[in-house]
Amino acid sequence: MNNKKDTRKSRLVFDAKMARKLLKQGFVVIDIKPNRENTDKTIFVFENTDEFKVALEKLMDELKAKKEAETEVEIEFEGEIEVEIDVD
């Protein structure tokens, strides 16, 4: 975690799946905004409480670990695979 003091009153969440996970944990969306860079997407605004910071960091760590695990699997299967088929 950063040693800097986070003084923001709200946090923006750009990922709907992440916002849904936070909602399921009891955090409340205090506003929604259109994403100006991608008009098909929505930005979710949450109150930046200490509890929210901990939950968001935990979710981010889980996402990072999942992506790293997926990358390891991709590397594992990058080489050629030899398959023997017995046809009688």
C-alpha cells in the first residue's frame, strides 16, 4: 500500500465487474458518470472510506494474481503439443 495519505473524498471505478463486487460487499455508489473516452462505458463513483480502500486493494491484488496465473498458463502452453492418435 502507498505510504502517501489519500485525501480524495471519492474514488472512480472504471470496471463494471469491480464495481459489482464492491456493491456486493456493501459499498454504495454515490454517483455515476459517462466515460468520455468510451461512451459505451460508465464510471462508478464510490465514497473513499478506509474500509473502501482496503476492499479495493484486496480486489486489485486478487485481479493481479489471477492475471499472473493466466499468464503462467499461457507460457506453459506456448510450445508445440504433440498428440498421438491410435486409429484401429
